Amino acid sequence: MRYLSTRGGAERPGFCDILLEGLAPDGGLYLPEHYPKLDASALEDLKITYTTRGYAALAFEILRLYIDDIPLPDLKSICDKTYTQAVFGTPEITPLRACGEGVYLQALSNGPTLAFKDMAMQLLGNLFEYELTRRGEELNILGATSGDTGSAAEYAMRGKKGIRVFMTSPNGRMSAFQQAQMFSLTDENIFNIAIDGVFDDCQDIVKAVSGDLVFKKRLKIGTVNSINWARLLAQVVYYFAGFFQAQKLASIGLASHQSPRVSFAVPSGNFGNVCAGHVARMMGLPIAHLVVATNENDVLDEFFKTGVYRVRNSASTFETSSPSMDISKASNFERFVFDLLGRDGVQTKALFEEGVARHGFFDLSGQASFTTQLAHFGFVSGKSTHQDRLKTIAQTYQTQGQLIDPHTADGLKVGREHSLAGDVMVVLETALPIKFSATILEAVGQVPPRPPGFEGIELLPKHVIVMPADAQKVKDLMVQNCNL
């Protein structure tokens, strides 16, 4: 399998090259030259694999379709090492639990940092270590986080041979628990950088540094953000696992020939999580709808309703009670637009370099096929506010006896709005409620339970460097700590 850039670059690298590279040299994002197509027989084989051999075996079977430059025994060993009950707390890895009629929550937050980012980051850490050892090289990871990516990356990379992590985050805009998870780490290969600004400023710094190809090559810079295809690929797996579970659970009591339709509601900020669902659907997984759920920062909802993608500056990006979605420049959105435009790299480049970078927006509403194309790709969307979150958290606790975090509440609220009688809606869980205890307390009048091992984490000493939103200053810090 070879990979191409969404902006039309001619280079066709293999998986292990883009694993360590992140952004393409032309500033685009990597995608496979084609999505492997799975017919009904292949899907049935995958379902049997998952049912009889488990999540790690399912991950191996999906990843091998995209990775042909790692020997299969080694790839299988990496998957087996990553997806274990010891790491994720349950043999099912991502079990479903009922949350009302026709609605299920897919548990994705049982990993070491209590957030769905662990599902991909644990694999990424093992892939990085494998490939760097094979090449005898080192890697400096530069990332941006609005909350959970940072801790998931740092916990996955801490102590890994040949890897340093430089993680930027918006200063003061994460929950106290999220900050503590990151800033309390004392590992010598972990560097936390709090940027005076919003997540989009952090993301812009990562892109600016990665766009300096000379500096990137000199410092051997890679990324763990969802602009890295390997991370998004890892997330594709849990859509298959969720789909197979949902069909099985929803089919109980139905005639054997009946098969309920399954949709996924996805809390969305940077578009990576729901983009993985798009890839699964393009592979042939018969997902009925992909429901994009936003918070008050509703740039994506606006696009799917109007065809206008209009980014917002830092001052216009709201600080909300679902902070990991406080994003107004969705990096992974470019991957979907590339597919939406028939994989036209020239047009995609023009939209993002001329439209977004220079004018702050682009408008596809005038294209005659826009509505038809959206229907073809299965996307619908909706918005949730602070009051919606509080109401959804309270109702879910009162009626289902379950506490959910604010981001999952956004997904649940919007998912229910698009749920049809007889169909199944799977809502992707984002994090455990303890990470956002202030909002949970406001919603239900009590603090959520704290998992063992996280007692007093907010009181630990913090190891963090505060900086202005200046890419050059971040470069200087990296040079200083890479002994160059």
C-alpha cells in the first residue's frame, strides 16, 4: 500500500515512512491510494475473527490491509502487545452498554489515561518503538492537545527508547485533572509546553514547525496528533468492533434474517475520530449514518448544514464545558474534503491554502452535487450547548444509572436527535467523567468516582513551561533539549 497527499504531492511513500513523518512535505495529510474494499463475505470473516479471537486479532486483520512494510508476524505481535485486558481493563477492550432504547455507548476510555485517545496512542507508541529500533534512529514528537491527546501520548511514549515528546496545550483551558495527568509526569523524555492561546494556536505551531522541512529533517520531528495517519488507522478498528457488537445485541429477539441498521454518533472537534468512521464506511462497513456532534464551537455543524466551512480565530473560539472540542480549525477535515472532491488534490489544496489560510473560509454550497454527495458519505450533524450537556448528563444518570462525561453527552444528545425507530445508534465515549468533575457536580450534584491510582493527582508538582504562541520559541526549546 502506497500513500498520497491530500494536496496532490507526487511522492508515494510506504506506511513506515509516513508513520514517522506526520504531515506530507506539501503540507497535506496522508491517505492510502485506495481504501481496501470488504464485501459481505470479508465482513463476515472479520466478525468471526472478532467474536472468536478478540480485539487484537481484529486490529491485526484490518491493519494488515494498510501495512505491508512490517512483517506480518511482527505486526501481529505489536497488536497482541497493545490490546490486552491488562492495559484496557476488560477482555472486550471496547464493550457496548445499553443507554436507552436503541442506543448504546461504546466504552473507549478504559485505557491508562481514561480517554478514547489511548485506543490509538498505545498502538502508536509500540509502532514507533518498533520502527525506530529497526532503523536505529530517534524521533522527536511535537504535538498539540486540547485535553486528552497529550496525556495519552505521554503515557504511551514515556520511557520509550529513542523518543522525546514535546506537547503543546492551551494554557489554562484544560480541566484540572487533564492538566495534572500531563504536568505531573517527571520522565526525562517528556516536555510540556503551555501556550498562551487556544488549541488552534497550538495546532498552528505544530503545522508551522512541521512545515519547515529543513528543521523537521534536522530534528527528526514526527507527530502523534490525528494528522498522523497511523493514529487514525488505529481508530478505524473500534468502528468494526462496535458495529459487530451492536448488530448482535440489537438482533436478539429478531428473526434471523433481520439486521438492524447501525449509526455512530461522534463527539467531534478535530474531525479525526469521525474521520476514522468515514474510512471504515469507505471500506464497506455498512454504517447508516455518521453523526458529527459539536459543542458551541460549531464550525463542522455549520459546514454539514450549509456547505460553508468558516474557521474562527482565537478570540471567537468559545471556552466550553466540553473543552476537548473547543476547536475551530479541524485538521482532519481536509481528509474528508479530499474524498468529497473525488480525491482532487489540486482543488483540495486551493480550498485550504487559498480559501482557509487566506480568507478564513470556503463555500461548497454552490456545487450542484453537494447535498447528494453528503448523503452518499452518510454524514449528518448537530450541536450541543452547556445546558444540553447538563440536561443529558442528569437524565442519563437518573434513567440509566450511568455517569457520562460532557463530550459523550454532546454525542448522546445529537445522536438521539438523528436516531430512527428500529435503528441502532452507537455513541462513542470520549472520557471517564472524573476528568471533568466540575461539570458532573453541576449536573448531578455529586463528584464522579475516581479510579484507583489517581488519588490526589491534582496536588502533585507540575512540570510545565509557559510560552507565547510563537513557533520559533518552540523550535528553540526543542533544539536546547535535543542537545543540538
